[in-house]
Amino acid sequence: MKEKVLAVIADYKGVEPETLDSAAEWADLGFDSLDVTELVMRLEDELGVEIELSSNIANIDALVEYIEKL
């Protein structure tokens, strides 16, 4: 699951997946709140899940963990 999430995020940012630090905070990766919202919508479409934005998802690792629990 992590590889798929990283691929979607990397595509969104226009970078290679291996360049993303999955433990870094969103802001440290260059994401603002609008980016995170758009990214979540893209992941929902790609993965067929519903992600609550009110959840405390501080980084990619937390996002992957949240999705895996769905």
C-alpha cells in the first residue's frame, strides 16, 4: 500500500517516489493545506476509500497507516 500511496504523491508533486521522506511533515515536503486536500481527493479516487481530513494525518506514514485501517 505504501508504494501505491508514494506513487500517487510523487506524481502529484512531479518527483520520484524515492525522493519523498515518508516521516517528514507535509509542510517539510512542500505541501500546504490545499495540496493535502487535493492529494486526499486523488487518493480517494485511486484507492476507492474515503479519508477524513479531520483525522490527524501528519505525514505519509500516518496516511498509509490510516488507509490500511480502512
